[in-house]
Amino acid sequence: MVKIIGVRFRKAGKIYYFSPGKYKIKLNDHVIVETARGIEYGTVVLGPKELPREQIVNPLKQVIRIATPQDDDQEAKNHEKEKKASEICLEKIKKHNLDMKLIGTEYTFDNNKILFYFTADGRIDFRELVKDLASVFRTRIELRQIGVRDETKAMGGYSICGRPLCCSTYLSDFVPVSIKMAKEQNLSLNPAKISGVCGRLMCCLKNEEEAYEYLNSKLPDVGEYVTVPDGSRGEVTHVNVLKQTVKVVINEGDDKEIREYKISELKFRKKRRRENDKINDKELKQLEELEKKEGKSKFDD
């Protein structure tokens, strides 16, 4: 077992493991650590705990020190400098007439590098821009192109549910989301209703996917024939996934009656996993439009 702490360098960013070494570190402490980008200032979001060695990605670096008041001041000054750097970068982008949108600016703690995050429709030749910025700041410059999901994560905002965006509050990684998840949850395939602020499928579709797969596996499909408690056979016309009930049409001579039953009262052929319903042409077109938009995250925390 190895003793570790979890450190995060930006809000809703990835959590990285470090060894606390000789220091007694508590949750929410600020620490100075060494990363691939140099010396960094981070926040402890996972208190000291022990993990199996196989879960640790080597090498496990030790915390350099618990942040001092001087370190806190340095971090605050860096944030102020980032605002000025953004203004200068915007001027230079306009000067070079580049079709790109600046999203954010970040100084490394030791001021060894400045990172500028931007979005663009295609590839941008920003070599002259980098030279121009380097001559102004006299330090290493890195321009990093990010995707629309990453832009939304960086900018923040509110979702259609009225709550702050998951990606900008607690979601450290973008999870794969597919249109099958919306279909499994019987949601409308209207892009406006299942797309997030970023224009991609909502990340929260993943949250309840496992539960819906389990509940759907216990239900008959609409159109399937089932046996009701009195021995009659009827056709399923509606299913309620959360209540685990179904409505069945029973033929009684020339009359038809719709009855509601709990799943436990019915007999039907069980299936191991619910298969997605067939998709009509209109839905298929909507799916194709959504799936064309779907892309992989480029944001590297």
C-alpha cells in the first residue's frame, strides 16, 4: 500500500496523485508540486489515504512543500497577469487577422510558460503569433486548440435543468455519450432536447444509463404479447420504466380493454438486455446529424 494525496490544479480538472512525504497535509490545503509542466500550485481535494501500488502511475512524486502565504500571493499575482496577457493576445490575434477565438490564458506557477487556449474551425497557422507573443512576454509560449466541450467547461454556465454545468463543476473527465443512451431512456430524439450548451449530447445521459439498462431488461417490449394473471393473453401498449408497470390490451369478444399490471404479475419471455427500438427515417436523420457533431475531447488537464 502507498500513501497518497489527490491534487487538482483547476476547478473540475483531473486529480493527480502525489506522495505527502514528511508533511501532514489536510483536505483543501494548497501545495507546491512538480509536474511535467514544471512547478505547480494545486489544491488538495483527496486527503491522505492508502492505495494499492498497482493503482499508482509511476513515478509518484513527492509534495515539495505546503503552500506558504508568499506562494498564495504569487498565485494571485499570476491570475492578475493572466488577464493582462489575454488582452495582449487578443490584440495580436486581431493584428495577424487569425480566425480563432481565445478562451483562456494560464501562467505556470513559476512563470516558466504561458498557455493560451483557443477554438477554431480548422487548423490555424499561428507561428508568427507565437513569435510575436514571445517577444512581448520573454518566456515560453504555448497555444493549445481545444474543442467545443472544453470551451464550455472553461467558460461555465447553466444547463437546461437550471443547474450549473456538470463539466464545469465536478466532471473531471468527459465520458463517452452515445445516442443509444437517449433511446434506452425513452427520450425524445429532438436534438434541442438532448443536446447540452456545447451543442453535443448531454453528459448526464450517462448518469442513469446503467439503471435504465437494468430496469428495461425486466420489461417486455411494446407490441409484445404477455400472459396476465387470469390466463388471458394481451398486447403491451405502454411501459413505465420507473414504476415497472405495463399497460396491456385484452380482447374480450368484440370489446377491448386496457389494463395496467405490475411486472411481477405477468408472464413473458425474459431478455438479457433490452435492445433499442427500431428507428424510423426521421429519427435516423436526427441521429446522423447528432453523431456528425460528436467529437473527442482535446483538452489536456
